[in-house]
Amino acid sequence: MDRFLSNTVSRIDAKGRVSVPAHFRAVVQKRGYSELYALRCLDLTAMDVGGLDLLDR
């Protein structure tokens, strides 16, 4: 699996939404993901976000 690594600090708005940076959205569109999955990192204060291939790891 190829990987796109980036980091950003985002806030959750009053409706529970997170803003996705444009460079990340471009990668998501290029890969054809129709859904994103977010998993909390166990060893960092971070999240892993990706398509179904993220769940295969």
C-alpha cells in the first residue's frame, strides 16, 4: 500500500465536523475513495485516516 503522510491540526465544529485540508482532499479524490475511516493511533496523539486499505493493516 502506498502512503500519504501529512499532519494538520483541526478543530471539531459545533455540528461535530472536521475540516479536511485541500491537499488531503486531493489525494482522497485521486485514489477514488468514497468513504474515509479514522482510527486512533495507539502510540501517538493522532489519528490514521484512509480508505478501506487502512482497515487491512
